[in-house]
Amino acid sequence: MNRTVLAVSTGIARVTGAALGPYQTAMIRIGFSATWLLFLLREFPHRQELYGPDGPWNWNLAEQLISINGAFTALTWSDGQFWFETVYVLAVLSSLLLLLGWRTRAMSVVFMVGVLSLQNRSIFMGDGGDNVLHLMCIYLVFTRCGQVWSLDERRARRTREARARGEHVVDRAGPALWGVLGLVLASAAFLDKLNGDWFVPALLWVLWSAQALWWAVGRFARSGQSRIMLDVVSNIVHNGALLVIMAEACLIYATAGWYKIQGSRWQDGTAVYYPLHLESFSPWPALADLLSANGVMVMLVTYGTVAVQVAFPFTLFNRRVKNILLAAMITEHAVIAVVLGLPFFSLAMIAADSVFLPTSFLRRLGGGAARARGRLWARFAGGGGAGAGLPGQRGPKGQRDSQGQPGPQRSGAPNEPGSAQVPGPAGGPGDHPGDPENPDHTHVGFPA
């Protein structure tokens, strides 16, 4: 009985005391924002045909469909060319800023609005990666995805250093951004543009109001109890969203694997052969012919694909087997990107897979990127030597993960998010505890 109580209390402390998986959520943020940004940039010359008011799926057809399914899209607020260009440019800009980790709380919301607006405007465009991005952009707004590898983390570090020197730091960009977004949301509501399904408009109001409450409590509350409680709620929401992202990735692979088992071509081991010879999916015909020339290889790849997808959700509690299958799936998506010409589908799936990457590997990856950036900066700009790295690479002294690597996070199993207290993302209306905009942050949560 005592062991059960201790385990429950330890679990509660772990969930409420920190936003888990800072490196995994940073990878998700970077992966999906980069995927969407690259897609928008590649299709920029063709944006009119894909989503513009004069495209094959014109504005009237889109409005009729949306009146039936109630999907959210800002592109139906006006059929003008200027409004379409504005939404498209904002989608590109929000993707870039989210990739860099600037005001991640606000940018994740704007990123979600951009994804939903363009995808729901023309639902017949894109490939399977759109569905993954569609779901993940909603989950992302609930995460504290700017804890590491972000401009928010760097600003938090500089704020801590300034306050240690006795300087008074006031954030003005956060409240201004919050005010502008609130004005846009209120104007849309006043003009009755937020009709259709209630979920997305309600989510936007809840997120905007939550940021207002966070700022007000951080600015005016005299007691620290209310700030600690808000931080606990934020940690719980983040950890719940992270769990949903992991479950969604497992569900995608499980359903794909079990549906493949029911197909006759997958059963006889020839399914991989046919897409390699479809003209629409053969950017490199010679490479496709080379891969499909060996019947044994085709059979092994076919059965191996099914086996990996079906088995992956069951291997999450075995670190080594999970890592092997994860490497196999990432390699598979990389091959699909090249051989079948589906780069954005593959990037979206790799971004979803990154939530299971081991923390020690991600820290080494970040350290390598920081050293490379330092060398480039020292060579071309003459400043910041090899030691200049990405923010958030090192944690408190003496703290190590299960692989013995120093850092701010402890990992029981590589697929599990870390649990140490680290600053959350910024982008709200102003200073608040548990966030890079307010570095005066202590461990919170219910003690074990």
C-alpha cells in the first residue's frame, strides 16, 4: 500500500512539477513549422491555383463546403486578393518565427490559424502529411515548446543576467502582440466572421484570455500561490498535450499497419512494387526501377514495413527495440521523400516521430549544431567562438540523465519526456512565472 501511495505521489509531482520533454517538444515545433514553411515557399508561385480566390476550387465552392462542414478558415472572411495575400504571408511569417522560437505562445496560435485557414480553404490539395500537420498544429498550442532551442530561451537567459546585475527589465513586445491579436479576434467576432463550428473560435478566446490572466497574475498578484497554481496548470496541460501527440503518432502507425495487413498485395509481398512504377510518384524512374528489380528485396521491404508499423506501439517500453524501429521508420520516410517524391509528407511524419527520440541523442544533436554554428560565426562574422551555442544546452551542475549526460532533464527511458524544471516558452502578454519572460522561477507542483 505504501509503495502504491509513493508511486502515485511521485507521478503527481512529476506531472505537475515540470513541463516534460523540452527537447522533444522543441523538435516537434521545429519539425512541423519547417515542414509548413518549406511547403508554403515551394508553392508560392502556385499559391493562386492552390488556395487563391480564382483557383479551380474557387471561393464560392469553398464557402458552400464550409457552410456544411463548419471548418474554420480565415480565407472565407473576404474574397479579395489583398486578404488572400495577407493571410498567406502571415502564414509564412508565423512559421518562420515559430521555427526560431520567437514568442512561441503567440506564434503557435497564429501558426495554427494559418494552417487551418489554408488547408480548409482547399481540402483537396496536398497529401497525407497535411492530415498530420492539421492535427499537430492544434496540439502544439497546448505545449510549452520554446523551453530550449529558441529565441525565447535566449531572451530569458539575458533577462536573468540583467536582473542579476540589478537592472529592471520590462517586456513591451509581449503585451503589444497580445493586444494586436486580441483586437483582430474581437473584430472578427464583431463582424460575425467566427461562425461555423464553435471549437476553434472558442479555443482562440480561451488561449487569449489565459494569456491575459497569466500576465495579470504575474504583474499584480502579491502572493506567489496564484502564480504557482497557474504554472502547475500549464505543466499539466503541456504534459497532457505531449501524451496526446505520442498517442496520435502510435495510432497513425497502428492503423496504417493493420489496414495494410488486410490488403492482398501486402499479404503476397508485392505492394511496394506498384507505387514505384506510378508516373505521378516516380521523380527518379531509374532509381525506382533499380529498387524494384530484385523481387526478394521488394518482398522484404513490403513485409518489413508492415511489421515495423504494427509492432512500434508495443515497443515503447523497451528502449533499445524502440530506438531500432524508430530509426527504421525515419529511414523509410527519408526514402519515400526521395524515391516517391513526397518530401513534405515524409517531413511531417519524421517530425511526429521525433517525439520518441532519446533525450541524450537530442542533446548531442543540439550540442553539435551549436558547435557548428559557433565555428561558422567565428569564421564569417569574427565573433562568438566555438563555444557560442544554442540556448538551453546545459542544465544545472551535477544534474544528469539516465545516460549520464549533463543537462536539465532526467530521462527514465529515452522515449519518455524529461522531468526537470526548465523555463517555459514565451510569447504572452508580459512577464509571468515559469516562463522565459520571467526567469524568477522556482520548482512548483505537488510534492511527492
